[in-house]
Amino acid sequence: MKRPLLLDILSMIKKEIQSDSVKILVLNEKKEVIFREVLGISHHEDDDLVHAVIQKCIEEKQPVNIYGGRGPSVWGSSGNGSKTILCLPFFIEGRPAGILYLDRNVNPGPFTLQDLELLIVLSKPIQWVLKNGQEFREAAAKKNGLAGSMLRGPSEALNRIITLIDRVKDYETPVFISGESGTGKELVARAIHQNGARRNGKFVAVNCGALPEHLLESELFGYVRGAFTGALRNKPGLIEEANDGTFFLDEIGDLPLFLQAKLLRLLQEKEIRRIGANRVLTVNGRFISATNKNIEQEVDCGNFRKDLYYRLKIITIEIPPLRERKEDLLFLLDYFLERYCGKMKRERVYLSPMALELLMDYSWPGNVRELQNEIQRCLVMTGEDNLIKEEFLSPKINPGAVKSSKSNYDFYQARAEFEKRFLSQALARWNYNRAKTAEEVGLSRQGLFKLIKKYRIDVNKMRKPGYQKKI
């Protein structure tokens, strides 16, 4: 994009969305600024607040709107400041590519939801140039491994899972994955396979609860011609197909006892026998299993063999539910928005502040799968709109049927809403450690305590189980 054309676009944005200054920053893959253009006069351009807003916009991958204030310690507060800010990020293949930054004096009032919607529309030519630039295509081509999956987020639980994946990926030791339905057990199994020594082999997945018991044995172990009525030819089983690759047996807690014995032999001897065959076959596959059941309880009840249980649980990866790692939500939201906007061949879509707050407050009983489905639904419901508003969310997430207001926000209401949302997200990021949160966002402990009390944020209710109070 030539500079005169870029200046024309910035000038149009400045005129249509009343601003004192409009700034575009283009970033490389290291998040370094490689191009900058400013139109107008930016008041206190180099103050801490500006840099903090831009950093927050990049980290959360969502628009940021700040109403007044002089520094990061007074997010959303009018204080003695004289500036209101609107910041829109651009992302290419999940990587930060640029930032559009607008600011103006607070006297005309804060930027509104309508200003954000208009900014998204007016910035489309800039988005197109960033997306089609050679530098960004090359960066996208380099993406591989876990970076392209939904295994992303800052939580300690996720970091432990990724560390375990890295440690076990090249070994043949069986891996047992436990977690609620929808937490991503198969995703973890695929990550082990795709990043390990067996990546060139097949990844074969079977759900024990999805097949009738009388078909499960033949599907797993195969059969020879004449083994039973209808066996007109030899058929290899799925375990054979995973030879030199990875075999993933999901919901192993539903495996019948007679097949558990055959599976134990497979793990111990690396041998299988097709139904009706006289000879055994040697197989060389990595074995990964998973369940959402309490497998120890199944052993105690006699529904699962104890010897198989010990053979499977050599390496265990436990995936916590999404409600216990809320700090990963922003990263997952960005991943699914990027992924499904790409599949639908549409421009990047963003979340309105209220829609984001409702999504962050929801408990997600269906875990990552439910979040994935919700984002797909929202993208369909928005039509050609580039902003997911609160009225597009499912009734279970927006039970009060809250709708976006067509009128401008009241300044003090907008400030209060932002403060509450920001503090809730910051507390979740640092696991409701109030001392750490206060330090990171630039507040004093007393200041943070007052705001928690003011907005009735229940820190003890949201803190993860087993967490030790710091202050």
C-alpha cells in the first residue's frame, strides 16, 4: 500500500470517527514495530497508558477501549486524565500483524460500540494489505507443531500438559489421558503423535462407546475369511492399521472385560490374533488411551481389570475442565475466531465488550468443545457483521437476553463496566492471587481490594481448588 493511499484511509477514519490522532503500527513476527504512520496530534503519545493499551490489545487479541486516565493503574477511570482511546488489533494466521490506535479528548465522550463497528469496516483495506503481504505469507507457512492447535493459553495446567507431551512424544510407553467430556483428550493424543517420532505413521482413533460390543472386537483386531457369517474376506483390524503409528482408544472405560484381556496381551507381547486366525501377528504401534470415567472406581467395582489399569497408567496426563483454567479462554476464543473465519472465508470478527464479559463469566460445562460450537454458532448468527454482539450468544450464556445499546454509553456506566471486566480478567489470569494481580496491573493492594468490594467480585468462589491464600 502506497503511503498517500494509507494516509487517505487514516484521514477518512479520523474524520468519520472523531479523533485527535490515528496511528497505524505494523509488526513483524517478533512483535517488533517495522512501520509506523501517525495522522494528527496524539496527546502524551509516549505515556505509559498508550503502551499498556497496545500491549493489552496484542495479548488479548480483542479491541480495547479506555476512557481517560494517565497510566495503567487507572484502567477505565476518568482520574485526572484527558484522553479516551480505541485500539483495534490485526492478526494474520493468529500472529499479531498490526494495531490501529485512535485517541481523542474525553470531552466529546468515550468511543462507542458504533465507533468500533465503523472502525472495523473502514480498516478493511489495511487488513487486506497485511494479509496479502509476502512477509506475512512466509510467517504463516512456518507455523507447525503445537502452535497451530487449540493447545494454547497461559495457565499452569496447560503448560504442564505441553511439558508432558514434549517429554513422552518420542517414547513407546503407553499414555493414559483423563478428563471430562469435551476437554480435548483426543487433541492431546494427536499432539503426542504429530510431534513425536511416529509422526510419519498413521494416527488411528476409536471410541469404545460408539461401537456395539459385537462389532468392537472385529473392528479392533480384524478377522479372516470364514471366521463368521458374512466374513467373505480377510480384514485387518484398526490396531494393525496403526502399525508404526499411534493407536488411540478413547473412552476405554467402556471396553468389555473380554476385550480387556486381549488388549492386555497386546500391550505385553505386542501381538494380536485376528478373529478366526491360527497365527499371531506382531504389531508395533504407540498406544494411547483416554476416559472421562473415574477408572479407579471402575476397578473397585470389577468393571475394569486391575492388571490392565496398571499397564495403561504408566504415564498419565490429566486435563482440567475449562472452568478451572479460565485464563486460557481469551486464547481459545481467538483461536476459534481465526480458525472459523478462515474456513468461512470471511474477514476477522471481533467480540463486543459485553459479549466477551458474558463468555468469560460462563462456566462451560461442555468445556472446549462447547466453546468451539458456540463460536461457530455466533459466526453464523452475525451474518455479515464484523462484531459478535451479546444478543448473538446462546440463551444459556446470555440468560438475561442482554442486547447491545444503540445509544452512546453513559460515561460513568461505561467506566464501571470496563473496570469490572478488566479486573475479573486480570484476577483470572493470575489465579485470583490479589497481591500478584495488584502488582501486575499497577494498583496498590488497598486499591484493588476496594474495587473488588465495589464490584462484588467473589475471589474465593472463583479461585481454583487447592489454591493457598497469599494475603
